[in-house]
Amino acid sequence: MTKMKSFRSIPWPAAFAVSGVALAVSTGALARKHGSGATGSVSGDVTAAREKFRAGVVVSLDATPPRAVHPPKAPAVMNQKGLRFEPRVLAVLRGTTVRFNNEDDVNHNVFSPEGDKFDLGAFGKGQIKEHVFNETGAFVQLCKLHPEMMAYIVVVDSPYFAVTDAAGHFEIDGVPPGSYKLTVWSERLKAPTQDVVVTSGASTPVTIELKR
């Protein structure tokens, strides 16, 4: 896997801190597409001194040796609703198309000054814009019409990944047995890479401690 790039952290507006509505994301269906036979899983919790930093953390497993993967045909979705991006953090496999839906009664825009630095222009309620993310890394998503709006799309090279829920919990199922490097992306904090061994029919527990 290409090493995940590190990007400048953008201050988190207090009004847009992740709340209890965040949901855990499991990628079992996508993982099973790239694996075969009996599988295992990896699950655990992210801890941090401040509770709000436990949500929206991307956890991914890099196989050793690397395996060929293909992006899903169906697009991933990031909505613009209530003058917010939903979800605030979206993880996708490299090469995935992300669909941006405007659900508000006002025009929106989507652009990113990072990666390939795209700008999708302005679009109104009920309209859709799309962009293919072909580069690994974490890319901030902004709206020129509403500067307070901000989200991240984290692009990984592995189909085995998850985004933590509001409590910091995650689960990655459908993982073929073998050795993996567990890597973590957080908007504000850091965690070291871990070696993880997945066995058939079993769940491997993991604890991740985030620090500055």
C-alpha cells in the first residue's frame, strides 16, 4: 500500500464537532469481494483524552505481501445537508467515485486544495456532483459558498477498513487470514502502526491509543 500522506491539520470548529450521531462503518461486504474462503475480523476501540476525538477515525489493514484490489462500481456518498457535510469523515478505496448530493435549499460547492485540487463548481438542491479519488491520503473537502463547512475523505489502498463511531468503536469483518499492518488516520491525533494477525473464524481484538 502506498504510505498514507500526512496533511496539514485544519482547526475544528466547535459547532461541527463529531457527536453521538456518528455511525461505525464496517467494510465486510467490500472485503469479501476481494477475499475468498473462511475469514476473520478485527475489532476494537480507539481511546483519546478528549472523547470527541474518538469518532471519525479511519482504521485500515494493509496485507503483507500487498494484494491486488479493485474499487467498487457503486459510488460512495457524501451529502450536503443542514449546511454540513455528512458524514464528516468518509473512507474509500483508491479509485472510488464519490457522489456529492445537495439536500439543502441553497446552492453548494465542493472543492479541495489538496491532492488533485479539484473544484466541482456550484450546484443546487437535488443536484449531484461526482469525483474519482485516485490518490491515497486524507483530503479536506470544503464549500466556497459556506466557509464553515468542512469534511475529510480518506483514501486507502486496502479494502479492509472502517471509521470509528461516536464511542470510538470499529469492526472490520470479512478479512482473509494472514498478517497485516494496522494504520490509523485521525484529524487531530496520531497512533503508531500495529502488526495484526487475522485467523479464520476468529475476531482479533485491538486497542488504539491516540495522542498528540
